[in-house]
Amino acid sequence: MRDNLRTVLNFLASLERDKTGKAWKTGPEIKADLDMLIEDINDAMKEAKERGFVEWMRSKGSAPYYFSKVTITPEGRLWIEDV
């Protein structure tokens, strides 16, 4: 699971930020770009959320993903630098 967490966080950290300093991605976009299983993305994002490494938005219709869109936090950026 740690490899999946690192993979997704590295991907989110590599994205160009918008005017607010965030770079949001949806579950389907992450799946398409990283070719990961939905379950692996969900597990990694749940762990990242619990640790404060990501912020996510939830909305109806985002199933089977736990989130509708997600962005990395400064804590997440620091973690990937340390591992």
C-alpha cells in the first residue's frame, strides 16, 4: 500500500497548480494517468486523507471512488520528500 500511496502523491505533487495553489484531480483522471486499480486508488487516498496528506471533495455520483476530486497538501509534499 505504501508504494501506491507514494505513486499517487508523487503524481498529485507533479501537477501544475491553479490560481489558488491547488491542483485537483478526479478518481477517473488518476486511474487513466496511472493505470491503477480503483481499489488501490481508494486505499491510497483514504490513508493519505487520514494522515492529512490530501484534501478531497465528495459529491453524489463519485462512486466507486471515495472522493469526487483530490489535491495534495503541504504535509503530503513534505512526506514524499522524506521517503
